[in-house]
Amino acid sequence: MPATANEPIKAGRKAPAFKLKDQDGNTHALSDYAGRPVVLFFYPKDNTSGCTKEACDFRDQLPAFEKLDAAVLGMSILDVKSKAKFATKHDLNFPILADDREGDDGKPDPAIAQKYGVWVEKSMYGKTYMGIERTTFLIDAQGKVAQVWSKVKVPGHVDEVAEALRELS
């Protein structure tokens, strides 16, 4: 059963493939990480307070993830240029991927966020809009989703992911 516009894909399913550019213009495909676990976190927007805190928490704990042979990848809308500014400003030392395809109507059409079921309708101050719901996927070495954290609250989240990764290993 495919993910709906409001529901992330479930644990046990094969993680959807992707091929996107990072902050340095390098292309990353999920298949590049075959044989090792991947932590893929979707965040709403570069350089906002919650997204910055989350990315910096992953940066600070990256050695613990690397000890478990796991790759950490961040993903959001906006282009490679925005990702480069974000990564440089906060010394992010892992790939930040740009899911920045533009639709025929000129609005964002983030294909990968849609495949993962994290491109959702949101509302703020009575206005509705489409955006990324902060969600993290732990993908096992065989390419299957092992665990999903939806509607992530940033404080303590990276520790939860690290613990789940240790249990997976």
C-alpha cells in the first residue's frame, strides 16, 4: 500500500529510491549506501530554529553514528545553494540533500518527500500550505525501513535514533 499524502511509509517496507544533490553539488543515491544503515531525516526548511537544532544535533553525534557504520542524510526542499549556506553556517559535516524539483505551476514539487509520505498539508495562522513534516527514517542495511519517527520533537530525538540504531546493529 503506497504512502498517502499525510502518512509516512511504514516500517518493514522497502525505502523508496532517490538520487539527489547535496550542499556541495555531489549526487547521492540511496543505493550508494547499500549494505549499511541510513538515518534519513526530513526537515521543513533550511536555517529555521528547529531545523537548525535538529541538524546540529545530528552533526554533534555523527561520530556515534559512524561507529555503527551508519550514514546520516538530511533532506528538505530548497535548492543546493540554500543547502550550501545552511551547511556552511552550521558546520554540517554530512550530506544535506535538496529535494527541490519545481512543478509545472512553479511551486515546489518535492518528489522524494512525496514518496516517503512526508509532504503534507500544514496550517499556520489560519492559512494552509504544503510542507515537509519533520520525520526521520532508520533504513537497515538491506534497504528496508526499520523505524519511523513522525512529527518529530527535536529535543532528545537524535538520542532516540542512536539508541534504535544500536538495537538494529
